[in-house]
Amino acid sequence: MTLICPARRQLLLGLSGVALCSLIPSKAVASRSTKGIRELSLFNRHTGERDDGSYWVDGHYQSKVLDDFSHLLRDHRQNVAAPMDKRLFDLLYSLKTTLNVDDEIHVISGYRSPKTNAMLASNSGGVAKKSYHMRGMAMDIAIPSVKLKTLRDAALSLKLGGVGYYPSSGFVHVDCGPVRHW
């Protein structure tokens, strides 16, 4: 049996930790950071409302800002709001960072009530009957200063959820469901 002195054991443990960290993708390491601020600026094209705020500060989600964002993203047809998935805001923040823009994000659709979703699905083959919009996990967006194709490509590069490309309607769909695209 070989005995290892405590100082050597500590060195080996430290080196194995460094080796393990080198295997983790840099995005994963960066996402573990607990300090900083994540801000978003949103504009709802249907209601004309704007909101901006720091939804994440020093490792903590800001419930008031998230509530305000959820209200802005409400189903404007039924005037019904629902809590939006926090991962959706993180996806938007990552998208904004990837594109290196600080512009407001134009929202075409956020939350959809089941009634609104059923109405839209009956009028269009492009609306899923079990849409992530009804779960507060999807948004249809545009950023006026960014070409739609560029926005789509950036969203695809993140691999954080679903990405739909609707150039004739002028928006990109993003959601925090499984990674897929159409």
C-alpha cells in the first residue's frame, strides 16, 4: 500500500479539479457565475407597451421585473397574463449577447391562452395545437436592427431550445423546449 503525504494529496486533488474544469465547455463555466446583471428591453408590437429592467442581479432573479415582463408578454387578445419561464429570458439575454446588440427586442407573441391558441391554430397550419406559448415558454420576436436570418442563425447557434423561422411574417420563434428547428 502506497501512502501519499497530505500536501501531495492536496496538489493531486487540485490538479484533478483543473483537469475536470478544462473538460467543461466555456459556456457552462461562464453560466455558473453568480455575479453580474442581466438586462432586457422589450417592446410589445400589439399593445405598444415597453418595459426594460434588470431581471437577474448578482445571481438572483428579480421577481418584480419578471412579473412586469410577464404582464407585457400577456395574451393581448384575452388580456390574460401567465408567468413566463425564466429560461426564456436567459435565452433572450444570450441571444442579445451573441449578437452583440443592446437594442430592444420586439415581441410579436408571448403567452397565449388556450382559447387564443386554438383560434390561431384553426386559422393557420403554422400554429402548434400544444404550443409552448401556452406554457409561457415561447416568444415570437424581431430586433429591427438585426436581419431576420442573422437573428435565426444566432438563435440556432445557442442550442437552447426551439427555433422557428418565419421570414414572410417578419419574426423568429424561440422557445426553451427541446432543441429543434423549422
